[in-house]
Amino acid sequence: MNTKGRVTVRGANWLFLTTLILQFVIAFAISIPIGLLYFLISQNEPQENDLMNYLLIFTQIFAVFLPALLYLKFKEVDIPKVIRLKPLSLLHIILAFIIGLSGQFIAQMLNLPVLYLLSLLGEIPPPPIPIPHTFSELIISLLVVALAPAVSEEVMVRGIIMRAYEIRGTRAGLIISALLFGFMHGDIKNLLGPIFFGVIFGYLVIRTGSLFAGMIAHFTNNAFAMLLAYLEENFPEQFPFLQSDLFILGAFVLSIILFVLAIIVLNKTTFLEVKPSISNMKQDLRAAFINMPIMITMVIYMILQIFTIVEILQGNPQLSIKIW
């Protein structure tokens, strides 16, 4: 069957596995030369923040964005049409911003049950994402941690994977791409939050017909999380309330209000064109996860989580393997 001109489920699944493998290859390939370069220039090892930023930007570009772009080129698709590169109205830009912002505290709450269960095993290691200590480092982090993933991951997940699975219906495309987006982060401590955002980003893209809506919400969420971490780490005396339970509870309640209002306005100002499902959700999930590339991906994911649990049990951060 000639599949030129469209993205396919099979192609999307193999692309997903390819990006995962490239994570390891690129991380290994650049960490050693970067370390040697730092040593030759300054006789010192690279700072952890610098090394992590290099790893993140290289993996986002060469393991996510470029493979996705090459796949689209290979399939000879109409890229703007297939991945929905449609301009957004000012209202929908604002709504995407509000949804990305308000979703932050909701996602944190969704991660809490897993974090609590893991805390019973031992001390939970901090996230691998480096926290900036200066304003210039903050700008770099916003580019590396917020902007790059917002573009590359949206192109791959919402642009290709969701689009491919929409052949099974709009619901299947939305749910399956959200689940894969959660597993894509490779961290059981941060699983339910990304799945939630996967649904929300996908819903934004489908409702507005524009991938830019997902990119804006994605960037806003990542940037807001980085900004909060930056303020908590470097200005605890100026912003002591950021770590208070009352602030977190208030922010959570306000986030839900803003989130619901933004979704209501979004629904009233957009038209949802739903593709009917070709099967029930159980069959959709079976089709999505019972295939070679995704099963291999899930095996790799489970191995990574074993490393995480071992790290928690032994309290040794050197045992963990960090990706994405």
C-alpha cells in the first residue's frame, strides 16, 4: 500500500522508538567530547548545569526535531496541513497561555500520589533539570528547557503521532498520543502530569486546528515551572510564600478556576470536528501498545524505572539514568 503523502501509525510508532534510542546515543556521544573540551580549555570538568543544557538542546534537536522532520519529508506530506501549522487568533493565543499556565499546579497535584508512594521507599532524588542561578542562565534555560521542547515535542507528538492515530478516531488520537507523551518523559515521578498535559495540548490543537496552540501552552508551562524553580532557589527570602502550603493550595484552586474558564471560552469560540472511532478504547489501546516498537519502548521505560527505584532505595543518585 502506498502511504506517501500521509503519516501512518506504524511510522509514528517506529519514530517514537527511534527518538528514544537516539536519546542514549546522543547523550553518550556528546558528553565525553564536551567533558574533554572543557578540560583542555579550562583544565576543569564542565559544570553540571552546562553539561545538562548541552545534552538537552542536542537531544531535542537531533533526537526529536530532526527525526520528525526527516520522517515528514520522507513521507512527502504537506507539512503545514498535516501537522496543522495554522495561524492563531489573539484570543486563542491568550487562551493557550492561560491553559499552559494554570495547568502547572494541576499537573503537580496529579503527580503527588506517585511521589508519596515512592517517598515511602526512601528519599526522592531531585529532578535532573538544572536550576539556573543567574539571569543569563535563566534565559538559556528558558530556551533549552521551555522553547526547544515546545517546538520539537509538539511537532512529533501532536503533529505526527496524534495525527497518525486519528485514523482510529479523534478520541483515540488524543488519548494514545497523551499516554505516549507521558512515557516519553521517562520518569515515573513525572508521569501523570505529562499525560494530563498531553490531553490538554492535544485538545488545544484539535479545537483550534493549530499546532501553535500546543506549542504556546507547552512553552508557557515549562517556562513557568522554570521561573518558579529559579525564584525558589535564588530568592527564598524575597519569595518565602512560594513554598508555603497555603500558597500552593491557593494557586491550585485559582488554577482550576482559570483553567475551567479558559476551556469554556475555547469551546465557545471553536468548532470541534470529530472523526468517529473505528473501535472501542480497549481495542485502540491494544492496537497502540501491542506492536514491536512500542513494546520495546515500554521495556526500556520499565528498566529506567527500576533504576529510579533502586536509586531511591539506596539513596545513590549516581545509579539513575536520566533521559528526556
